[in-house]
Amino acid sequence: MTAARCIAAALAAVLSVALGACASTARYTGPAPGAPGAETPGSASGSNRPHPPAGAGERMVDNAMAMLGQPYRYGGAAPGGFDCSGLVEYAASGAGIRVPRTALEQLGAGVPESRGNLQAGDLVFMHLAHKELHVGIAIGGGKFLHAPSTGGYVRIDSLAAPPYARGFIAARRIIPEP
């Protein structure tokens, strides 16, 4: 093995250990969706937001779909590499929607939505074995698009498949109804 390959392999090993989470590894300790203290549709904080252009959810999904196959990169929020929350921010921005940068901040955006009532562009949040908080974008049909983890690529997965089904903790609608 050449010196360059040894260095590259060592760097990859260090990065995979150090960068095992999305842009935030903080544990979510806020109220469960629908619990007392959780924001509800029509609450004051949700009603004062500007409305994004019509079709924003579909545009958000299209923006994320265009990034399929891009590599996971911790802190990444642009073509060339994304972490989970960076993909959400990138796709939303291209659809005229402002969202915070980290998964934990995104969990506080918008309004709670039930898992059974997801629409294209809704955010889905889960706790996974190596991530305290992971976020993806609902695309319909029980599927979501996300940047999974180090060594992975932007891809589509099912919310009904392990580990996502048991790790699901919340969904948020960031595109308000007109």
C-alpha cells in the first residue's frame, strides 16, 4: 500500500468515527408532537409565516431528487456532499422555503403532522442507532429522501422499513396550507 493510500485510509477511518451524525447530535427533549406545549396547526407562530409559492412541496422534492447519488458529507449543504439537514435546507431553499440549518432546529420549524397524513415536502425525523436525530423529506407513498450517513449517498428509503419505522419520532409540515 502506498503512503498516499495509507494516509487516505487513516483519514477516512478518523472521519467515520468523528462524523457519525448529522449537523446536530443533540438529543431532542421537547414535547412530543401533539403533546401539551407542542405547536399545533393554526397556532400563532405558524400563522404569521409568509406563504411559499404554490407547488413548493413538489419543487422541494424535485430539488432533493436531483441530488440522488450525491455523497454524504458531514456539514455538507450543496451539490458535492450533503448531511441530512443540509439536504433539507438545500432542497427547501430552492423551493423558496426558509428552514434552519440543523436537524434539531428543523424539528422546531413548521407545524406537527401525523405520520399517516404526510405530503410531499414534509420533514420526517427519526432516532437511529448512530444518530440522535436524523431528518429526511417525505416524497409520498410512505417513502422519504435523505442523506443517510458517512459512506452513504442521498437516496430514497421506506418509512415502513427498518430502522426507520421503529426510529420515527415526528413529522413537521414546513409548507403552510394556503
